[in-house]
Amino acid sequence: MDTLEKVDAYWRAANYLSVGQIYLLDNPLLTEPLTAAHIKPRLLGHWGTTPGLNFVFAHLNRVITERGQDMIYIAGPGHGGPAAVAHAWLEGSYSETYPDVSQDAAGMRRLFRQFSFPGGIPSHVAPETPGSIHEGGELGYSLAHAYGAAFDNPGLVVACVIGDGEAETGPLAASWHSNKFTDPERDGAVLPILHLNGYKIANPTVLSRIPAEELTKLMEGYGYRPYTVEGEDPAAMHKLMADTLDAVFDDIAAGLQPMIILRTPKGWTGPKEVDGVPVEGTWRSHQVPLASVRENPAHLAMLEQWMRSYRPEELFGADGRPVPEILGTVPSGDLRMSASPHANGGKLLRPLVLPDFRDYAVDVPSPGTATTEPTRVLGGFLRDVMAANEANFRIMGPDETDSNRLSAVFDTTDRAWNAQILPTDQHLARGGRVMEVLSEHLCQGWLEGYLLTGRHGLFNCYEAFIHIIDAMFNQHAKWLSTTRKIPWRRPVASLNYLLSSHVWRQDHNGFSHQDPGFLDVVVNKKAEVVRVYLPPDANTLLSVADHCLRSRDYVNVIVAGKQPVLDLFGPDEAITHCTRGLGIIDWASTDAGEEPDVVLACAGDVPTLETLAAAALLREHLPSLRVRVVNVVDLMRLQPSAEHPHGMPDAEFDALFTTDRPVIFNFHGYPWLIHRLTYRRTGHPNIHVRGYKEEGTTTTPFDMAMLNDIDRYHLVMDVVDRVPGLGATQAHLRQRMSDARLRARAYTREHGEDLPEVRDWTWSH
Amino acid sequence: MDTLEKVDAYWRAANYLSVGQIYLLDNPLLTEPLTAAHIKPRLLGHWGTTPGLNFVFAHLNRVITERGQDMIYIAGPGHGGPAAVAHAWLEGSYSETYPDVSQDAAGMRRLFRQFSFPGGIPSHVAPETPGSIHEGGELGYSLAHAYGAAFDNPGLVVACVIGDGEAETGPLAASWHSNKFTDPERDGAVLPILHLNGYKIANPTVLSRIPAEELTKLMEGYGYRPYTVEGEDPAAMHKLMADTLDAVFDDIAAGLQPMIILRTPKGWTGPKEVDGVPVEGTWRSHQVPLASVRENPAHLAMLEQWMRSYRPEELFGADGRPVPEILGTVPSGDLRMSASPHANGGKLLRPLVLPDFRDYAVDVPSPGTATTEPTRVLGGFLRDVMAANEANFRIMGPDETDSNRLSAVFDTTDRAWNAQILPTDQHLARGGRVMEVLSEHLCQGWLEGYLLTGRHGLFNCYEAFIHIIDAMFNQHAKWLSTTRKIPWRRPVASLNYLLSSHVWRQDHNGFSHQDPGFLDVVVNKKAEVVRVYLPPDANTLLSVADHCLRSRDYVNVIVAGKQPVLDLFGPDEAITHCTRGLGIIDWASTDAGEEPDVVLACAGDVPTLETLAAAALLREHLPSLRVRVVNVVDLMRLQPSAEHPHGMPDAEFDALFTTDRPVIFNFHGYPWLIHRLTYRRTGHPNIHVRGYKEEGTTTTPFDMAMLNDIDRYHLVMDVVDRVPGLGATQAHLRQRMSDARLRARAYTREHGEDLPEVRDWTWSH
């Protein structure tokens, strides 16, 4: 066999193994005529995209072998799961990873049977698939993942097959422009392969039906050098693809940005026609081209004919092992794409070099007397994290790093930029490691790709707009949940969100910018992979950030403000408080170790300040009332210990919150989240939660608090209403608070700013 | 004045009014020297994009006037709120809408003062802004909104200014391809105007920094004919823009697809330099170019000089009215873009012509004995809705209309398609009114634009992937919440979601396709705009769909399966059940009007079937147990009546669910949503919820149920565990159920499909 004959044989073997996975329970080598008993009762899989995925993989292997090229493979059409599994088996890595699926007839039988079968493996490319960092679920993220994998990986080529269905999605459409954020020196190369097989589930695709010259312009407009590989005759296509890849890899070596437009029939090499209608080359081959194989002898015969068309007897020995020649272009060891350590990033993970965060802490000689902008302090810490971790840490954000006051990072690095730079620009450079693009999808996709290949990072975002990537978060959390159960998947760095410019300080941008609901989306995912932190001041933010940057396999959500808040915890107290996750603020409490009359609980910086202010008002007006102030940093502590690893045992919870005293809980987000976390607690009927109740507009910060009844005055009114006996005796105090609210609002409406005594969010004056 | 002088004067007036809104409390006509007292204490607004928005608007007015062109204006950079408000005031529609903001000096003072001021109006283009259907909040949806507005609006031109920041987002990048889904005969035209002012908040934009020829190719690749208008000298730019628009509107008349690339400096005509650094033409002019006007006399002087540079004395009379000449190119009546009825779609809303849904109902002679695919039945109804409402109803979906079994609609219409069509294609045509594109963002954006301009529609989607548009849903729900408080905004048709291929029937696609969390996102929004329905069978689905299609100003979420489920309700019973929103299923209950021993509650088709199966098992094994089966269709009924308009009074809730008997609630989604809705109810401590607990993979339907403990056997075990006394006496029944689960799982793992007795989701045989 010459090289291309070997590639062809390998391709036929991969196609054979793919069809086998979709259809066969038994008789994997077709050693006997196929019968209904050999066929799976439920046919679940996607054939349509698979032969194309196999074709690309086979050809890339030749390039790897000939050039010693380090490469990974991202299958955008990840529902073509049989393809990825087939390659891992052919390359031997499947049997290394799963020894019971050996590279022989017994193993092939198991390989076929387990696919899309209860107790077996998923039908899509999944965490279980060796060589993959990209789940075949929701579409649109392959190219962003590819670029994320390439950042800080010089020498690596990330081959990314993009389905033409996926190419219609927004995130994918935006991802093409990722090439404006790469640095040829610092980063690896991404090779996009737009695979036009022409159809989605039931429809043609847009990019397959526009004029070819329009598509070429589109790709050139995106900044790529497009090569077209089109046809259906295998021999001609092998030649064309091989020649094209040679040119493409020469381009890459020369620092150019090639991409390939690959046009092949959907379901290529599958049944051409079934029951009188065309199948190959149409949407009908999207899933299983032959749907009634068990019941319909004609379909069964077609399946057998189809599988035999790959000439398995030339490809596998009687023992089921691939004959050596068809593996002639397969690379070995870590160069196998199905065994690349880049695709099991934990293998390459180097812990961050972290400076002592206490060196950045604010001095707090007396709590609650001075103010600091928490994210600005964090910026100093992050600057030195970036400096100490070249090529191992990046910050992503939709053009908000400065706005979120992390500007200190620009003392040590720049914004990544590979387009025109003007003299007036600031902190813009090819080598920059702050990734700013006005696309939360790209920030998320890049970061996922970066983390899954073994590096670390942080995504800073306006709180309201993080909902843009709800769906991507869901998929990543699912990936982590699954990989935790897969021993050979090594832990990767956590995905860290810093949500700033949050709901309570979007008074200037108005209602559309006010939404704390991402937390609700997050806590829907498996307890073992999600963490939510609401540090109330600068030092607790530092402590939480340090903790998150050291963690593995989590999604950490940190909500922290950029506006000045009171310094509440000294550096050591901050560590203690964050380690506990919640605790009593002694200096604000008046229960003196006794059972309190009321608990004022709080989570989030602004709700905490208002709670402290309310406690001060209570000290002033009701000095004999025993008030306990509890601040919650780690939201998951509120859950029962059976529900979440951070959950508090009932006894501790009861000791802190009491079982029978009113708890006024002032919360950053939607109030019912607190109910959802605490409904199993004994004292739950006494917990009254204030939070964002979807009231807002362009106004002042304190007016935002009043609109949602989380302000100090309303909290005091709540105490009067809830503590037995106070309602009757303290009607005047209640009225006074109500009047204070009216006064604050009237002042605001007249002067356009908050009353001096509530401004700057201090309560002591 | 010649025409372009009038346009220039109008532009200067709009710029003057924009600056005034951002800065001034008083002295609107600068009749006295500006002092600190005239300046707002907080300067909140976005100048950078505003002069460009004003420039485009001024020029479009000339075209409207000269050609009598029906047009609306979408400001993608909607944070340029002062622009939209200024035009509405100049065109007179602001004063018509808000009479206290009169078109004179007093009104101008009020106009300035109210902007971004507590108790005033938002800083962004908002529902409060006449002439807008596009909120200036989250970026990326302008072009999709524009196309949605244009569908079925022949004769209308939707001018859409796209900011170059926004252009980096995924949804916007995908939106360009909307032109493959238009029909020149049936639809209006969209005129995209890509406004390159070069900067986001702190960064240059990608499209402003790629070579000009690359950008041209990109636009040609997207299928447009690009015209470039570039410069900063006003006179030259007026001429160029006017000539370009003449050519562009000739193109539109000829059925071509022009677009404009407009390059102007950011903050054009504003301060060139402040404190020694360049401002005009840089990111520094994004918000307020002069930040310290109150404190810094030099800044104050620059502001005055800036405002006077527009020569207000030429533009406004001493009474503050615009002088007639500057309004010489302003259209009148409904042709004013700020007064277009298209931008207040409720004005144009025609109710749908709806056939009697009972004509499509399934006969149910005996409940629980036959099965039907609910969405297939709905498809028949929708087919006739489409037929009866030409140009007034569209269905959107990401290539899933067939997959979701609504295929009957293709008997009356096609999929919209304006690219190449091959002989093998089916149901693809220019005039089609089913919009299928593999982008949930586009489906959502198109539908929003379509609804807000006064038409009706339905978005069908896989349940898991609707999370892709969480953020867009949030913004639309906020829009509706706000418009409900604005008397001049007329009600529009509700946004209807049909979520099918839901979590319980994604056993074949696996974990990535399993997520029922959209409901949690939805119920975070204001109770008065959100509705959630879980019809358990075909007839209840019909009844719910009919109700939703008649409703106004809501977001309706319907979750319904496409797989066969038992027919439970006859047509009339379905109406009764859906009208009540929840109710007892008598034939499955054994409480015979007495207080039950246990309540089996359920919501969602699969949980309902499992609950009915559990009730049957209980009838068989524990015939003396009084079981009440309650099905919930309208999820909002569970909330207290004080929380939601559909909420049930406590007395009714208590009568149905009891206050002290165990309630085993089998729920479609994440279980805590039920707790969140019911935590205020007396009987809440007795409610035990089963639901999706994030367990899944590629397996069988019944195994999915078992993985999450919502299966019939586990429900019976729950009853044994929860009903006092049964734990001791019925240990054998519990064991039997547990064995049944093991047997079901073993069978599945061996045979690859469910046990016959649980297959097809029937419980009686």
C-alpha cells in the first residue's frame, strides 16, 4: 500500500467501526451472515457527519506522522460520536484507557455493543471519549474551544471540524474573529475545517447553499485563507485532501491563517437510496440511514452490504485486530490525537504560583469605618498572579476589565490584540493575556478550551449579562460532573467567574442591566461541582479568590462589587470568616452570646452594608433588643450537609440561626433562592428574605435598595413586624423608618443623588 | 436653507438636545452663562455613539419625506438613549406622548432634567421611548429584531444601526445571514448600517481594525452590497450620506440587499481633547467626555463651548420651539419614525383567527387506555392557524419543527428559504412562514421583532437548549413588565414557547440534552408577565395552546412531549382542567371524596404517567389506602394568590393538598422549584418532591426515570416511607418495588430497551 492507500484503508476501517457501533450487538466481524438478532433494538446514533469526521482524522494522522506535528482534534459535530470512538480504538488508546474493550474481536464486539446502550457510553463525543475536550451536545462552541486550547500552546495545532449546522449559530459565527486575538509567537495555531455536508436534521444549511464565491469572501472577510476540498470519489478526494493539507501546514508554518472548506456528501459511503428516496447526500442520513433493520429484511441486507463495502476482511485479522498496514499512518504515543495529554488537560496542569494574598489585604484597624473598592484590591493580587504565571493564566472579559476596576493587571500585561494598533491605543498588544471581546460566548468558550487543556483563568463579567452563557455554563458543569466519575480524567482548574457591576450598582444603566439570576442557574447543577461566594468586602474577596484559584474541577461564582464598601474584616479575620463560610459579626451584634431576639442575616456586599446599618439603627432605637448579625460568604453552607459538601449540619445551623427566632435575611439575589436552600431547616418558617424582586430603573444606589425593600429602614420595619411584641410597642419607630424612606426618596427625586447620610453606603456618621 | 442645510441644522439640534439631556438640570437654551448649579450631580449617559445615531436619523428623515417611505429605526447602540429621545421631541411625538414635556423651553428643561434622573426616564433607549422596539441593554439583537419586524411587512424598511461593539457578539454575527430567510415579495427590507466609531468601553472594536477590503469581503460574504460612508467633516459627510442613501434606496426598490458601513469618530463633534488627552475619536468619549463639570470650571467652560458650537440660537426660538426650517425634512404623522405604529405594535395587532381547537381533539372514551403524540395533534391545529392567519403568524425553531412532530404545518406552508433550492429539498420556499435556522438566538430575536411590531408566533425548541436564550428571554420579560405600566404602549401578542423533546425523552441524546432549568429562569421574572404550563396529554396541550395564542403581553412556556402519552382528558374535561389549572384525577384516586391518606401530585407528561402507574400499583397492593391524584397544568397555581395572579388562595390549596397528609409531588423539572412555589403553604413540610436531579446519560426512557427516582416503583416506595404506619407494615411492598427497579434496570442493560411492561409509558395492561 502507498501512503494514501493506507489512509484510505484506515478511513474504511473507521467507517466500518462507526457503522458497527450504531447497529451491531454481535457478529462484529461479519463472520456470519447478519441476522436481526445481531442488531440493536434501539438504533441511536448519527451517521451523517461521521464519514467526514473520519476522513479528516485519517488525513491529519498522515500529517502528524510525517511532520511530527503536535495536534488535537475537535469535532464540532460531536453527535458523530462513533467516529471519535473508532479512532481511539484504532489508535490503541481506547484499549489502554478501557482495557475491557480490547483491540481484538472480543473488544470490537464490546465496542459496538456499549455504544449508545444502557450502561454503556453516550452516543455523542463525551467526556468518556479519549482525546476529546469538546462535548457533542449543544452546538456552536467548537471553534472558541479550539482557540482557547491554542492560547499559550506554541507548537500545537488545533484541528477543528465545524459542522455547517453549527456554523449557523451565533457563538460560532463570532468565533471566526478569534484570529484577531492570537499571537503567532505565543500561541498555537487553529485550523478550522468547515465541513459542508449540506444538511442539518431536516433542512439544508445556509453556508452550503450560498454561492461558492460568496463563501470564499466570507472566509476571507473573517481573515482566513480558504482552501476548498470538494467531491465524493474517494480516490480523488484522498489526493486532493492530502495535497491541500500539505499546503495548509506549510501556511501554518509560515504564520498564515489557512482554513479548509470541505464539501462531502452527508452520510458519504452510506446507502445511496432507501425505500425509493435518496439518502446519501441528503438530510435523511443525519441519524440512522436504515431505520428498520430488525424488522425489514431488505434493510438488513442493505446494512450488510454497506458494511461489507468497506472490505473488513482486508482491514482486520481473524482475531479482530487491525492489520498493521492500515495503521501505517497512525502516530504513536502522545502524538496520537486520541491520547494527547492536551485533551486530558489535568495531566499537564501546573498549579498556579500564588503570592500571599494577605500582602494585598487592606488594614482594618477598626471594622466598618473606612471604605475600599474590593475589585480594585483584587486587581493588585491578580496583577501579580499574572506576572508569576506566564503562559498559565488568562483573564477573560467582555471589555469590562477596566470597568470592573481590575486595571492593575495592565501593569504587567496587555489586552491581546492581533489587528491594527493605533498610537492612541493603550495596553493593546499581540502578547497580551487579558482577553477582551464583546462576546460573553467567546470569553466563556475560550476559557473552557484553555482550562480543559490544563491552564487556569478567570472570567470577569457584568452580573446581568452572564446569563448570556447560561447554556454554556450548564454544559461545562455537566462535563465536570461526568469527568469527576472518570478516573483517567485528571482534575483541571476550576472555572472562576467574577461577577461585578452587579444588580445593586447598575442604578445608572437601569433595569436591563439588573439581574442576579445566574446564581439560580448555577445551583441547579450538581452540588459537587458548583460553589457560590458573596464576599462582603475587599479582604474576604481576596481570600475567596485565592481559594478559588487553588481549586479544581469546580465552577466558582464570586459576586463582588467594584464600588466602595466598608472594610469589615482584617486579613486574618477574613480568612477565618471565609473558611467558616458564614459567621456572626460580633461588633455589630448585641446578643452577647445569649439567644437573640432576632437574627439579621445577610449575603452580598450591598445587603450586608444595609444590614449593618439596620443593626446600628436598632442599637440606637432599641438598645435592649438582642440582635445577632450573621454574614454568609459561602452560599452553599446554607444547604443541609446531605445536599452539598459545604452544607452545614442542622445542629450548627440551628445554633447560628436559632430554631424559633425571626431571621430577616437580606440577600443579594432573588429572595426565593434562600428559601430553596433552607426549606429543610427547622427554623425555616421564621426566615423572611429580602432580595431583588425585579424592581429597577435608572436611579440612585439607595433608591435601588428601597425599590426592593432591602434598605436599612425597611429592615428595621421588618424587625418591628416580626419580633413578637414590637409591633404594638414600636409603632412609632416603624413610622419613623417609613418616613425616613419617604424623605430619602423625595431628596433623590429633587437632587438627583442620594441623601448624604445614605451615600457612600456608610451607616455611621 | 437647502435640503442638506436643513438636515445639518436638524442634526445639530439633535446633538444639542442629546448633550443637554446628559448634562443639564436647567438653563436649557443657554440663555445665561452655564454655572455648576445648572449641571446634574450625577452624569449618566453615553455620548460616544449618539452623534452618529443622530446623523443617520436625520438623513433617513430626508428619505422618508422625499419618498414617502414607511420606515422604522432600530438603534443597536441603544445606550445612546439621548438620541432617540431627542428625535421624538423634535418630531413632536414626545410631547404628544408625554404632554408635560412640551415642545418649548419649559418642556426642553423637563426633557433634560428627567433623563437618567431618579423618577425620570432610563438612560438607554427603553420601552418608555416612543418609536422604539429595541431596548438599549444587552447587546447583539438589533439585526435579528430588525428582520423580525420586516417579515410580512412589505413596503416597510427597517433601518438598523449596528454598533461595532455589538457586532462582536455571537447573535449579531449570525444575524447577518437572516437575508437567506426573507422573501422580497412578502417581506419588508432591512437596511443594516454598521456604525464603526471604532471603540467599545475601553477597547477598539474588531471590525474597525481589520483592513477595509477584508470588511468589504465580509459583508459581501454575508450577501450584502456594502456602501462605505467615511469621514468627519460634516458638510462632506452630509453630501456623501445623502448620495449613498439615494443609491441604497434605489437598490432596495430594485430588490437588492444594500448595507452601509458608516465610519465616523466616536463622540463626533464633542470635545476633541480633555485634560491633555484625546477624547473625540477615542474610547474616552464612550460615556461622558467631560466628567467633572460641576467641580472643574475648565470642564464647565468646555461644556458650554461644546453646546454653543451647535448654534442653538439658530435652531430654537426664544420660546424653545424648534424653528420651522430645521424641521423641513421631518416627516409627519405616522411616517415619523418616532411615531410609527410599527414601533407600538399593539396598535396594529389583529387577533388571530383561531379554529375551534376541540375539532382537533382526541376522542377519549375511557381515560388512560389509548396513547397519542401530543405535539403531533397540536401540529394539526397549528396548520390551520397558519392557514387562517397569512402574514400574521409564524413558527420559529432551530430545525426541530419536524423533530418536534409539528410536521402538519408543512401541509399549508413551507420553511422560509431564500438561498439555493435543490430538487430533492422538501417544504422549502421563499414564501414559507416556518422559520428554521440552527440558532436559537435568531429564532428568539426574529420572533421578538415580529411580535413587537404587532404579529403573533410560536417558538418550538428542544427544552435543554432554550437556555441559549435565557438572557434574551430576561430582556423581553423586562420589556413586557415595563410596557404594562406604560399606557400608550398597546398590548402585544404573548411570546409563546413550546418546549418539546424534553428532559425525560432525551434518553437517546444523553446528558448534554437534559436540562429542565429554563422554568427556574422564567419564574424569576415578574409574576404578571410569566406563565408556565405542563399539559399532560394531547387535549390539554390543545387547550393550553389555544389559551396562549389568545393572550397578550405574557411569556407563556408550554412543556409538552412528542412521544406517545396516555390520553387522560376528553376535550371538555381538558378545558375544565386547564381552566382550573390543576385538579384531582378522579378515576385514578381512591379517596372517594374523603380526606386522603396521601396525595400523589404531578406536573409534566412523564411524571404524570409515572404517578398514574404508581396509583395503579397502590390500588393493586394497598386497596384500602385513600390516594388522591392531583395533576397540575398551570404551575403558577401553586403560588400564593398574593404572589401571582394565577396563585391559589390558601384555603383552596389546603383543601386540595391537605395541610397534614404526605404529598408526593412528581415534577417535570428540578424539584426545588416546587418548594420555592409552595414554601408559604401550611402543608409545605409534608411535600416531598421528586424531579430531575441532574442524573442522566444515553439510556432508555424508563431508566432515565429511575435514575432520578421519578419512576412508579420509587413513588410507591415513597408512599410507604411517608404515610405513617406503612413503613412497618409494608416493608415487603417496599422491597418488591425495589426489586422491580433492579429487574427493570437489569433487563435494560441486557436488552438495550425497556421492559415490555414499562415501555410505551402505559401502566395498564
